[in-house]
Amino acid sequence: MNENDKRISDKFRQKDWNEVKINDSWMLFKMMGEFVQGFESMAKIGPCVSIFGSARTKTDDRYYKLAEDIAYGITKIGFGVITGGGPGIMEAANKGAREGGGKSVGLGIELPFEAGNNEYIDANLSHQFDYFFVRKVMLVKYAQGFVVLPGGFGTLDELFEALTLIQTDKIGEFPIVLVGKDYWGGLLDWFTETLLVENRINKEDLKLFRLVDTAEEAVEHIKKFYDKYAVKQNF
């Protein structure tokens, strides 16, 4: 590259960078708008439990039925249900909440393999987000518990977000239920055989969640927690 080409290249790089900075500044208003809209809507829903799991779960999968039963049971102990709004486990949970007569909330986001929010979400409680981090704040802030069924990277992200916030005292402790001993067993073995052994976590951190196999166990764990502690927002 000769000197003239280098000057031109540097000029365009600087121009592009300036445009990025301007665009980033304007993005702040969009982010703020999502937060304001989310806060105003979600603050009215009352006590809820967030249910997570794979969007790829089919209706004939046993975990689909399990998610539906758990959501139904949760409504019968006085909680609504929040999901990511999509198909699979999320759809099953919203369906169970609808069948149980409880609030059915969906916090969707546009993804390549998810075509809009599912049909079982209450019309006035169906939301779409552009930013994952805004959506995650809503999923945590307005939930009094997490139920986590088998899922992929997104489900793991949501699980570890909650565990990290509780572990670091950024939010108060609330019940986290992992559903499916066969599915989560390998991960929990790694927790105890690697993370704990290498002093990456404390033994007490393993008490932040409960592993169950049935809908009854999942619902009972949440009920027992709130028989003892008051319901409150997480931060």
C-alpha cells in the first residue's frame, strides 16, 4: 500500500468509526424505550414464575407435556407464567398457564427459527424485544422463580444469568428448579467434580437450585419456598 492509499484508507476508517459512534448514541434511546415499555407493562402482572426450555421441543416430546403440567400447577398456587414467547417448551408453558386460568406472559424476540409469539399468550401480555439483554432483565426482574427444562445455549444463558445474580448478591435468592435428571445430570456432575474440586464455586452454591423429575416436585418446591418467604421483585 502506497502513502496515498494509506491516507485514503485511514480517512475511511475514521469516517466509519465516527458513524459507529453516532449510531451507538442513537441506539441508547431505543434501548431506553424497550426498558420503559417493559417496566410499565411488567410491573402490573403480579407474582409470576419464568419457565425456560428449548424452542425446538416438539409437541409429542415428554418435556412438552411436563412443561404444560408444571405451568398449570404453578397457576394453581397463585402464580402466573412468563416465557420467552416462542414455540416448544415456551408454548407448552403458556398453554398450561392458559388452561390453569393464570396469567400467561410472553417476552418474544425475533430469531431465525422462531416465527413470532405463540398463540397461548394473553393478548395484553405479549411483547417483542430487539435486545436480548433487555428481555433478560424482564425475565428475571418480574419472576419469583425459574423452572428450567431441557434446552440449548439460550436456556443455559438464562439459567447461568440467574445463578450468577443470586450467587453475587445482585438479587435476592428465589427458587430455581431444573427439570430432568437425565438431561441435567452430566452438567451437575461437572459442577461437583470440576468446579467444586477446583474451587471455582463454593459448596453452598450447589444449594441455589433443585433438581426434579416431575411436575409435582417442581411446583411443590416453589410452594414451599413461598410458604416461608414473602414474594417480592428481584431488584
